[in-house]
Amino acid sequence: MFLTVDFEDKRPIYQQVVDGVKALIARGELREGMALPSVRQVAGDLGVNLNTVAIAYRQLQEEGFLKVRHGSGAVVLSRRGRNAEQEEARKTLRTVITELVLTGYSNEGIAELVRQELASLQKKGASR
């Protein structure tokens, strides 16, 4: 599992870990049933506090991305095709699009950003 954190990023480190794991799942680099490294290993690799990674894993479990068992680690869960979650994701997308409009992006600019991000996910997923 390849995660990085940016200490200059305004997002908390635990949120960067959460977002990084979600991106790995979206790209297909982490698939259902795959085990994640231990909290201790991830914390050591990233140079962050154990509790930071534990909080990230706990949030991912609460959101249904992971199943965490103390002593035996974390495993990726399937999240495809859940209607309630798809609607929640759509609400999140609406919020992000609203923010982009408010920062001055045109409809075409927003569409191009979405295309670029999708292409980035597909490229990274294909390079496995």
C-alpha cells in the first residue's frame, strides 16, 4: 500500500490517510478482501503518530470501507452498488461543484477537472 502525507496540506493527517486509502480502493489497487498494513506499520512508514492512523482506520470502518479486527488487522470491504451511499456521494459531489462554481470555475472548467481526475484514477488503476 502506497500512501503519502503532505505536512503542508490544510487537511488533518488522519483525513489524508482516509482520502489516500479511498483513492487506492477507487483505483483498484486495494480490492475487497485485501488486508491493510497494521496501524503501527503505516504510522512508521508515514512518520506519524499511531493514534493518527488508528483514527483514520476507525473512520474508514465507520464509513464501511474497512473491517477492523483488533489483533488481526484491517480488511477492505466492498462498497459497490449501495444506493444510500451513492446518494450520499452525489450530495458530496454537489457540494464540491458548488465550491468550484463559487471559486470561479466555468461549467466547462469543472467538466475538464472531472475528466482529468477520472483519467488519473483510471491510469493509476491500469498501471498495477
